[in-house]
Amino acid sequence: MRCPFCGFDDTQVKDSRPTEDNGAIRRRRFCGNCGQRFTTIERVQLRELTVVKSDGRRVPFDRDKLARSIRISLRKRPIQEERIERIVNSVVRQLEASGDSDIPSKQIGELVMDTLKELDKVAYVRFASVYRNFREAKDFEEFVGGLGQGQAPEEQ
């Protein structure tokens, strides 16, 4: 592993332990060249995933982008970071278990929305506003109106 501080390519592992959900291994590393310490996280990856965008473009799946979008929708909500990490792990596992390496972006969005709907209604509406590209206040009204009546809001 290359040192992120000086670029030296022979660092030493000082400590390894599983994450709380046992989905990854955290490793504390030490650079013998500059003396800095840093942490790496190692995860099991069942297959390389490719996201197929609605316009047909194909891009590599980015776990960090998924986590970032979930964190944004949950910003200032009473949800612990560990819970967010478990959500991300769950979505990634579901995608990998689907058996297909090409995943439509719509499928990812729906998985996240289903999870957020059960977890936190405010985060669900925040995520939906970006995912479904709300353009006007009435888009919010229709979506939240459907949510308040206990039915799944119609897709835009």
C-alpha cells in the first residue's frame, strides 16, 4: 500500500480489526519512510458493477458516491454513521447479489428510496427530490401528498 503522504510504496500494517458490521477490515498502517500513520479499509467485492445511466452511458459503480448521496439526504437527521454504513453495505450487497454486472441507475435509486422510506421520511423526500428531479413546488406537494395518504407516490 502506497503512503498517501509521501508516496512510499512499502507501508507496514500495525493493527487489523473488523468493522462493527463485519463487512470490512480496518487496517492501521505505518510508513517507514515519513513516519505517518493512516487507516485503510478492505471490503469484499463480489463483482465489478457498472451503472447504466438513463441516457445509456455506462460508468463504473462508485460506492463512495452512493454513500455521499445517502449522507446528504440524512444530513441533520438523528441517524448514526454506523447505520448509514449498514445501509450502503446492504444496497451494495443487493446489487452484487442481483447476478448482473450492469445495473440500471433507476434500480439503485429505487433501492435507496425503499430503504429511506422505512428509515426516515424526511430523508426519503430529500432523496426523491433529487432522484426524481423535482422542478417545482407542486412536484413536492404531489409527492408528499401521496406519502401522507399511505400510498407510494407516482413516479415523475
